[in-house]
Amino acid sequence: MVDIAEHSDALDRAEVRLREEFATMFELETIHRFLHSSYDDFAARASVTLYLPLLAERFGRQRLQALAKVEGKVAKPRPTVLFLCTHNAGRSQMALGFFEELALGRAVAWSGGSVPSGQLNPSAVAVMSEVGVDISREYPKPWTDEIIRAADVIVTMGCGDTCPLVPGVRYMEWIIEDPAGLEVEDVRPIRDDIGRRVTGLLTELGIDVTDPVGTPSSPRNA
């Protein structure tokens, strides 16, 4: 059981930072609620508790950004894509990594899972590193109402009937093998498939990908 008192100082500092960032958009109570509900979610399934305040701050910030878009408080909203799978440990994280690497800030991507895992799939992290994309700092997380409503495109990858349905949102279903439990050599084809699909999606969004992510034999950063 996590004792929130252990993290009270870190959470207080995180709340100060979020207040500075969002004070012109939201009441302080909303900022406090989003931070602490994010903390409670991670604390309920965390095996390692050291980084809980940091994860809560990062997820709280993402949720507040989503709410700002939903409420029309973002002056020039960028296209927003949400990648969903079951555990948010492999497929959706690889898609997020490719998207952020290729979009270069011209569009926003988030990811989530219906039953978030306790950690990323190490094989997924390894194969993404092979092509110069570091997803090791990401973390499995759920989706929330404001994140769903802020998305322009929702890409589902195996979450089945638990995937949310929101009117007016464009849905895409990618049939991609789950890399859970697979060795690195078996995850590479899954990674390459996801990379091609993400590149195609960005093209559909009108975002030109002029410097595609490389392959192990021809890495981007070589």
C-alpha cells in the first residue's frame, strides 16, 4: 500500500508547476484534482513507487492539455491522435514513439490502455531503440474522458469491446499482433508494420514526413 505522505512534498512541487502552467485556464481545484486522481491511479497498480509523483505530474499535465482543447482554450489546436491497446505496454507505445519522432511537434499523439500494465514491454523498448526511437521514458496509463474527447483520430489495436466510442471522432482499427511475451526478433516485424502505418497516418493528416525513421540496417541517426 502506498503512503501518500511519503510523496506529499513532491506532489506539492508538482502542483505548483501545473498551477503556473494552467492557472489562466483552470481553477486551482481542477488542477489539484487532476494531479491527485492521476497519482491515485498509478499508486493503485505500481510495483515501484519512487517515481509516482513524476508520473502523476506528467499524466495530470496531459489530461489538463486535453481538457483545454475540449473546452476551446487552445488558440491553435494541432491534430490529435490517440493510440489505444489493451495494456499500453507495446503496440500503442511503439506507435506513439514513431508518431512523435516523425511529426516533429506538428501534431499531438497520446496513448492508453484498457488494462494498463505495470511496465513497458522490454522487447518493444529494445526494437524501437534499434531504429533510433527511445520510448524507455514512457509508461503504461489508462485513457480518460477528456483525453478521449480531445482526440481527432482514435487508433485501436486490440482493445476490443472496451475501446471507447465517441460521436464525431474518426476511428481506425489496426490489426496488429500483440508483442506481449515475444522475443526481440519476433517484435521487429510488428515494429516495422507500425512504423509504416504511422507514416501513412501522418500523410493522411497532411503532415509531410521527409526524414523517415530508419531501419536497423540503415538507422536514422547513423
